[in-house]
Amino acid sequence: MLEIKRATPEHAQVAFDIRLRAIRSQCIGAYTSEQMLLWTRGKAEDGYDALMDQPFYLGWVNGEAVATGMLDPRNNEVGALFVLPDYTGHGYGKAMLAFLEDLARELDMTALVLDSTLNAASFYRACGYVGDEQAIYHSPSGLQLACIPMTKQLSP
């Protein structure tokens, strides 16, 4: 079972490492090796640690952080949903997403948006998100990646 807790600034490197390992494992084929290396370069202190000030969460299994997820209430946006490669396929990503959606409902949000990686769009569609058109995601580091903007109407 996934235990979800709010991340603290001390968790920034752990969260960054989950992201790095997930991208390098799960985005093969959807993006070039060069894009993935640029996307995962650096370290948490290069700006990723600032996300810990958002409603950013870690999912834990037997004391190990295995998943991340974030809710940006200002933009009604879900982001940073990553699961360690050895833990994919066990429902942990879906559990984190459901947790973030419940949190959004508590904040009286009626819809959520996200920019899906190309490889994750089918996962989000299975979770009720809608979107098919490709766009370009502009990361804070200046990297540009193909993505699929998606939305979901939240039921009360």
C-alpha cells in the first residue's frame, strides 16, 4: 500500500532522483536519448528543490520513497507524477493521482490540467483525462519537449 506524505525541502534530492530514474526508464522511445539526458541533467539544487514549496508529495512503500506528485492550486495543474521503475505497474501512480484529485476537490477545484509526456498519455486517459493534440512543453530550464495537454472534469 502506498503511504502518501507531504514532501519537505529535505526530500528534494530524493524526489529529483525518482524523476530522473523514471524518465530514463519509462520515456525510452518517446523521446531521444539526447532529450532525456538534457531533461535529467543537473541536481535538485538547480531549481527542482523549489517545487517542495508547492503541495508536493512523496509516496512511500515499506519506508522507501517510490513515487512523486504535485498539485499547483494556482493553475489547477497536476505535475511531477513519477514512479520508480521497479514500482511501476502496481497502481502507485494511479494512487498518487487519485490523492491529488481528492486534494483538488477539497480545494473546490472543478477541473485539473496536466501536460502528459508522450509515453504517459494512455495512463492519463485511463484515469479520465482528455486530450489528443500534441504541443510543446517549455521547461523552466529551457528544454522543449513534445507533450499532450490534458484536462479532467472533477466530480464532487
